[in-house]
Amino acid sequence: LEFRRVLFRSYRIAQESINNILKHSGATQFSVHLDAQPDHAYLHISDNGRGFDLQSISAGLGLDNMRERAQAIGATLDILSEPDKGTQISVRWDGEKTESAS
């Protein structure tokens, strides 16, 4: 798997997350952290917005797109959110594991 592809998909996930934060969360702060190396990548995005119930949210917020992008590079996507407690999104890609699975 090309590392550039991993970086591009990570960028697109971050872009979708920030778009969601700005449009839906009401957050006053958010942070984006990316640790990207040729053998692993970790992306973490968090906000202090209104959060949401994962069980009742529609796919219209781009969450499905983020899941598909993570899956396309063999990464895991974790979304933690609760009403009135903000949201955290983490994407983890282990290059060695993914490349050996190809």
C-alpha cells in the first residue's frame, strides 16, 4: 500500500471531520493531531461541541465516507461521542499489518 495513499485518505477523513465540526457541533475548540510515518499513521480529531448519540445519527454527516476511507487503507476508525460531551475520532493504520495482508 502506497504511503501517499494513506496520507491522502487521512487528509480526506480530517477534512470531513472538520467540516462536520464547523457545520454541526457548535464547538468552540477542536484539535487535529497526525503522526504519520512510513510504517504507521495515527490521526486524532476532537472537539468540545454538542456531541451526538452514535446509535441515532444518520449517515448524512459523512461518517460513512470516513469509514469507507479508513477501510480502503486497512485502517481502524473509532468514533466516540455523547450528547453535550463533544466528539473524538481516531484513525489508526499499521503499515506492516496492512502490507502483509495484501
